[in-house]
Amino acid sequence: GLSGIGAAWHLQNQCPNKSYTILESRNAIGGTWDLFRYPGIRSDSDMYTLGYNFKPWTNPKAIADGPSIREYIRETAREAGIDKNIRYGHKILKSSWSSDDAQWTVEALQNDTGKTVKFTCNFLFMCTGYYNYDAGYTPHFDGSDRFKGQIIHPQHWPENLDYSGKKVVIIGSGATAVTLLPAMSDKAAHVTMLQRSPTYVVSIPEKDPIANNMRRFLPEKLVYRVTRAKNVSLTLGFFNLAKKRPKPIRRLLLAQVRAQVGKDFDMKHFTPDYNPWDERLCAVPNGDLFKVLRKGTGSVVTDHIDTFTETGIQLKSGQHLDADIIITATGLDLQIMGGMQVHMDGKPVDMTQRLNYKGIMFEGLPNIAMIFGYTNASWTLKADISSEYVCRLLKTMDKRGMRQCTPRNNDPSVVQESFVDMRSGYIQRALAKLPKQGNKAPWKVFMNYFLDLPMLRYSAVEDGSMELSNPKTAARSTAKARAAA
């Protein structure tokens, strides 16, 4: 996916003497952008920040569709020869660390043969995203077995689904739901977005006029860097302002919705009961969602489900929504490291009790790193600088003649906290499955590019918490050799 191909590029570029293999459980490049195939699939953040820091995004559309992003990732892999190092159809089941050998043994299931194969490596870099690819999250709905139509989760969209002239109900109010409603309304008889509670929705330009104008007289790389810096600053600045001054930002967000839906629209459907950025904002390009609502081919209903019926959904208010197709855009099932088991010297490791180090590594676990991007900005901003840090770490180990790098918490005043501070349902459901963060650096997950950038790109690798060492067996062999000499 986006993280794995990026990590491979940084490794090839900064550590050309290293050999590597990418294990991919599916049979294609692209990760999220190959898995999700529902109508209108697109980024919900701009491609100048979702794109790699080393490969300019040249498409005029800043908010890009899924196929364009998938091709961007594939092109990156082709150009750098990364695709030659991918082994498809290998699902990682278990990884075991041996302190004696300073080595990971990775067990993977081959999808085509059903056999379990083993790989060994000195360093394990997990770029598996943060959710379960096998299944999305679908809550229990009473009466769902009675419904005569189709029930679909967007994570596994049926190929060539014909919804022309059909009545469609989308359950959910997140990024997927607000994308599906306008995308399906051109063919469906009517599309209804059924939400339990509203989400903040903001309209953003599909194309960046400043970037596209700069292209007329500046080189592409410079345009990309300037636009990337601009968008990072604006996004983070807006996030911080929303946290510090939630009331005026709330008024601003609701006012821009009111301006687009008209004075007769019931604003309860876009008026959340929480402050901006307590949950992730939903972005809609050129206000496409609001245009459909004004046109009348789509609608929003805020209510609770009582039961599914043969012909649709009965709501607790007494209203019945007729449906031929029900789409459960109810979220992701979060997990880290692709759900693999982790063992250390023959004993299972409980990852939920490990402190996360710099948002990348884990307390007491040697030679393993994980990409976990931003939840309040573009994922790739963190993925790029995380990969850069791993490469710096590997080069420092080589320079020092060390084979192990292990984060150690030597500060008794560090307090464990939840890994992600957001009240979104998919985050809250998964907190028990995620590692912990600390209340201070380097154990705190900042979710802030301007704090992470100096820490990951420029700060000393050996910072008092990162221990570089050799395995005990190697130390004993060296001692014996010196004694003999």
C-alpha cells in the first residue's frame, strides 16, 4: 500500500546496501486504494500532502479519485523497481524475535498453496495500515435476515453492482457515506444517508487554484513543495485553532453548510453535539453532497434504527425508509500489524501493554517499527518521516557496529495514556487493541507534523531511550576472541 511502497523507496534511497522483501497479503499493489472499489472512492485530504514527499503529485485534481491514487502508488513502485521485491499472496501470521540471533522469523500463509512459509530478517517494518482488510465493522441490526434486498459493506463492494433506478439507504455519516451519497445519486432512484448522529462536513475545492496557476511558470517539483508546505500549515493551523477556539470554528463550519444547503434545510442533520476535531472532519469536493441535497435526488435522515424489515428500515421515530439496497458504511475494524502474533524468545508479547516510541517503535521490542499515520491530517506526512527515521536508525546501527535497537523507558514518571485521543466510534472500539502512549516525549504520539518533523528527521538517534546493542552470544564470542588474542 501507500506506506509499504513509500518505506521501500526511502530504504532503497538512503540505505542502498540493504536487501529487503515486501510481503503483501493481497495480489495487487495499492493497499486501501486497491481494496476499496465503491462508487466515488476518493481521498478525503489533498494529494499534495497525501502524496509522497519525494514524488510530486501532478494531477490537476487535489482531491483525487481512488483509481488515480492507485496508479500513483503503482507508478512509484515501477519507476523505482520496488515491484520486483514484492511477494504477493503472503499473509503474515506470526513474527518471533530471537535475542540470541538478533533476528526475526516471520511465518506467512501462502494464499494459493495454503502452506506456511518462513522468512528471517534483521529488521521488521510493519506497513500494514491500521485496519482489518478481511472485514469491515458492521454492528448487529435486528431483522437484517428478513430484508429482501442487498446488504453491502463498502469494504467489499460487489463488482458491477447495478443500482440504476433503485432506492438506496446508506447507514453512516463518515467519509464513506458522504462520498457514496452524491456518487450514487446519478443512477439511483433516490439515495438516503441514515445517520445516528451528525458529522462536521466541510466543502473544499477539488482543484487547488494556486497550485495549478503556479504550474504555468514554475517547475513541477517547486510547485509541489510550495503547495505541500502551504497545505500542511493550513491544515495543522485549522486543527490547532479548532482545539483552542472550538465555538467560533463550530459557527464557521455550520455557516458554510447553511450557505450551501439553503435556509429551508433542517440544520440538525449537520449540527454535531461535539466540538470540531473531537472526531475527524469530512471533506466534500466542491460541495457535491450539498448540491445533491438541494437537487432532491438525495436526502439525510437523523434517527435510530428499530429493525430491518422486508422492504427497508423501520426507525424508532416511526418512519419507514424503503430500500432495495442497504449499504452499511459503519466503519473499519481497527488492528495493528495486520493482526499478526508477536513472540519474543518463545513467549507471546501483549502489544496493548507496550508504550509506543515516537509513534513508530515499541518499548522493549528490538528491531521492529510500524507506520501509523496522522488521524488529523494526511497519513503519508507521518509515513514519510517515519521511514526516514528508520533509515537513520539503520545507518547509525551500521556505523556503530550494532545489530539491535531497543526503545527503553527509564523514566518512572511516564504515565500510560490511550494511543489515539479521538472520540470517533472506530477509534473508541479499538483502543483495547492498540498500544499505549506516554504523557511525554519520546513516548507521546503528537499527531503534529511540526513536532514530529524535527524529532524524527534531525534529533539524535541515541536519545537516552534508544538502546543500541549486540546480542549476548555475539558479545561472548568477541570476548573469547580478544582473550585468545
